[in-house]
Amino acid sequence: LRDGRPARQMPFGPDSLTRVILVSSGKGGVGKSTVTANLAVALAARGLRVGLIDADVHGFSIPGLLGIEPGTQPTRIDDLMLPPVAHDVKTISIGMFLRDGEQVVAWRGPMLHRTVQQFLTDVFFGDLDVLLVDMPPGTGDIAISIGQILPHAEVLVVTTPQPAAADVAIRSGLVARRTGQKVIGVVENMAALALPDGTTLDLFGSGGGAEVAAALEVPLLASIPLSPALRVGGDAGMPVVLAEPQDSAAQAITALADAV
Ligand code: ADP
């Protein structure tokens, strides 16, 4: 009971019509948040009602990627919170729940668990077609918490083409599966860069995406090339799928939005 009222039910349970897609990776820096933000915007551009939860406690980069001003808070109405909307995506970040200077990475497991549960019950997203969750990298407490709170969630695993990234990505997919989630596919990011002379540069090697997909027995849904425009769009808070839809990374992410 809160203030004498019955506790609200978590709206994304097994009976909900909302697809919940967790975007995971084995390690940080593979572009998971960048891919998640662009995928959310690409799905919203198709007319879907999209929510995005930034649960990456180590980075919470989603607000910046979507151009949400630092310090922006959900709008509070009684005990409900309305998420800020950016590029038609209703977005909430764990960073919006921190007191000044507080470091969420210092929280213990139960605190993280409660916060995630609060995200899911007290933030009023309304009816959504898709809820994306930008997961913390790896297989830590919060990944397992979210697995318990949303056992019917689907999982996308993001990796780079590098063998070392692929190994940890496979592990994160296997852990998600053990908590009952369904791994629906792999996204390879930072694939070969197209050079002006028509050749390509495999900066991070090749084959990681296919390797993870084969190990998890799921499809490789996208291979997103290295792209200066993707990085620039992220820094500017204007996702490349909107800013430069002709860019090769933008096209790969737009195709991913069709494939999920
Ligand atoms: P993660 O969420 O996995 O930690 P980020 O999404 O924060 O990774 O991306 C890490 C950095 O790599 C960011 O600076 C981002 O702009 C850049 N980046 C991600 N994907 C690409 C890409 N395909 N091409 C160029 N830069 C990229």
C-alpha cells in the first residue's frame, strides 16, 4: 500500500500486449546504447508507440543520445511519473533518479532491484507497442533483476566483430536464456568501415556477429558498419536514422527495426 492506495501492478507482465526487448552486450563500448537509441527512434518513426528505459547504471547515455537536456526529470503527477519524450520515444533513465552527485554504481543489488521495479510500476508509459531496455553490459545484478521482473522479455545481443567481444556476448546471451528470456537475435556493430576509395577497413576484425549468432542458434539480424555520422549523431543528440537516413549505419539500423 502507498498512502492507503493499493500498489499498482507492473504493467509489462506476461499478459501485457507490449513487446519488451532487452538490449544486452557482454562488455561496454560495443555501441549498445547507440544502437538502442537509434532502434527506438526508427521504430517510433514507423508509427509504433515506443518506450525506452536506460538501465545502464554505468553509463546512462540514452538521454544524451536522444538530445534530452541534462537534469531533465520525469513530470510528477501525484505518485505517477510521466517520462520525457524525445524524437517520439518516451524515455526514462536511471540517471533521472539520482540525487545530486550520487553514484548509482555504488548501490547494492537490492537497491538496484527496487529502482528497476519502480521504473516499471511508477513511470506511466501508457499503452506501448514496444518497450526497449538498454541493459548494463555483462551479467551482473541488474541484468538478473530485470530478468526476474520481466521473465517474458526478448533479448537482442550486441557485439562487435572482434572474437574477444564475441565470447563475452555469448555468455550474456546464455545467462539471459537461463533466466527464461528469449534471445531473438544478434546485432553486430562496428563492422567494416567503407573507405572513400571503395575498399573497406576491418578495424575490429570480422565474424564476431556470425559467431555469436551460431553459438546462440539465433539469426544475425544486422551488421552495422563503423560510421562517423552515427557517432556525430549520438554526440549531438540527433540520431543518425533521422539526421542522415542515407548513411550506411542508419540503413542497417532501419533494416533492424523491420527485422525485430
Ligand atoms: P555501449 O553502450 O556499448 O557502452 P556506446 O553506445 O556508448 O557503447 O558507444 C561507444 C562509443 O562508440 C560512442 O562514442 C559511440 O558514438 C561510438 N559508436 C558506437 N557505434 C559506432 C559505429 N557503428 N561507428 C562509429 N562509432 C560508433
